[in-house]
Amino acid sequence: ILNVEQSPQSLHVQEGDSTNFTCSFPSSNFYALHWYRWETAKSPEALFVMTLNGDEKKKGRISATLNTKEGYSYLYIKGSQPEDSATYLCAFLTNAGKSTFGDGTTLTVKP
Amino acid sequence: ETGVTQTPRHLVMGMTNKKSLKCEQHLGHNAMYWYKQSAKKPLELMFVYNFKEQTENNSVPSRFSPECPNSSHLFLHLHTLQPEDSALYLCASTRGLEQFFGPGTRLTVL
């Protein structure tokens, strides 16, 4: 069983705050790490696919980093907006093609 | 919109019913997936199809029967389900490492 853990489980911030959350995964058999954004009643939306140790990716106010040696990835949101409210999922993909999801971090941004 | 659609969006069925969930994508992807999300649990992979062939069955009970008639359509046939099978069922397709999800079917088994 592969353990993918996300923390915190939930987060409440004020509009304009910057925030970050963590995805921890096994450091062996790594192939890729996915981040998804999932709004209620909608499809999970792919944010980033990260494959290389030290990778940093950015999309607007959202960025992510990857450390495959120690088995973690951080997702950062700069200047949170109410529309950023969603559940953020990470998924660890092994080199055998097996994908394991974390429980997600639910972000609520208050206006 | 991800380009992956699922019908129905909500389904209520009794334990003796037979129903089917449908997933459709016209993105040209050759791999399609079924996932299950139960309450307070992470997404769990159920089945994977590559070029219409099943390549993974993640120890799913036989009361769930997938079908992939072509690369654009994926079905999940449901028969004699249990109340604990109530969950959100998500379909996805992939292009390389990128996975595109449908909005899911919320299934309630009475």
C-alpha cells in the first residue's frame, strides 16, 4: 500500500493571504506527481504534472515544488481569492504506472 | 470543461437493480479509467483500459462490470450493489501524463 498524505486536511484563510500545503509520498519508485484542483460538483482540473527532483512549476498565482529524494511537494497560492476555494489533490504515480491519491486539502478563502 | 462527460450525474438504485454509468471523451485519448471516491476516503482506482483492452482491475468486486466498446466510450455496469457501494464514481482519460476527469456520477444504493 502506497501512502500519500496531504496536510493540512482543511484550511481557512482571508482573501489576500498567501498559503501553502504539503503532499508527502514514498521516495522510491517515483515517476510523477500530479496536483489537481477540485471544485464542488465539477471535474478535478489538472494543475501541474511534476517529474524531476527540484522541479518548480507556476500557473498564475499558484506554484508547486517537488523534492523526490525526501518525498514531498508543496503547493503555494499567493494572494488567495475566493475563487481559489476548492479541494487540492495530489497523486503519486509510480514507475509501474500505479497512481495513488491523497485525501486532499480543502481550502476556503473568505472575502 | 475537461472534455470528459459522464451520465447520469446522479443515480439512486436499489440493491436488486441493474444500471449503467457512461463516460465519453472525444479528445483522442486511448486510456480510460474508472475511479471511486467513498465518503472521507481518497480516490481509488478501479479499472484501466488502454486501446479498449482492460489493463488493470484493482481487485474490484464482480458486481461492477466495465465495458469499453471503443476508445471514446467507457461504461460501468452495476448489478446487485450494496449500500456501501454508494460513492462518487469518476471517469478519466489520459494524454501522456496528463489526466482529464469527468464530473462524476453520485451513486446512492438503497
